[in-house]
Amino acid sequence: MNYEMLLHIIAEEAIGWDMRNNKVTDKPGYFGIPYALSKSTEEQGRTTLHSHWQIWIRGISSTRKVAFHGDWNNKTRAKDTLAKYHDHVATTSLFSNHSEEELQTSNSIRSCRLLSYE
């Protein structure tokens, strides 16, 4: 029961997904705005639970398509955009000189513009 409760909190606060109603929340998650989520829970040999999450984020698919486009300039721009997106959501710091308010306002994916295939 505690494990399931924690998964609901993570889904809502970190991902932006309401698991009870199976829909996106009003605020975006750390990765952007999700439009689908799939989760599976497994038990390891030591009887500890862990889960695997697959999250579909708006805008990522079109940027990924551009990364495999034939035009080298489009491909380079898309790869740079994906690298910037990854750095934005996957990096952390143990200690920070920023206030909590600064961290909350700067921790929005809106600062990373995703590319669309045209």
C-alpha cells in the first residue's frame, strides 16, 4: 500500500500524471507535459519492488524525427535540442547556491523549445 501511494505521488508531482483518473494534471512534470504513461511493477529476488515507467512527452517525438532527417543542419539542430532537453531534466546538484524559489521557477521545461518536423 505504501509503495503504491508513493508511485501515485511521483506520478503526480514529478511526471504530471493523475494515475487515479488516468490523465494529465494541470501542471507539467519535470520532463514536460505527458500525454501517456505506462508503468509496470516487478519484484526482485530479494522481494523488493521496483517499477519501470514509459512516459510519452509532448513534442519529443517530432524532435526525435528531425534528428534522423536527411538534412545535416536539421539533424544537428535537433540533436542539440535533445541534448539540451536531456541536460535540463537529467542533471542535478547536491548543493546549490540558489534559493528554493529560484530553483522552482527555473525548473520548467518551457525554457527548452522542442523542434517540429517540417
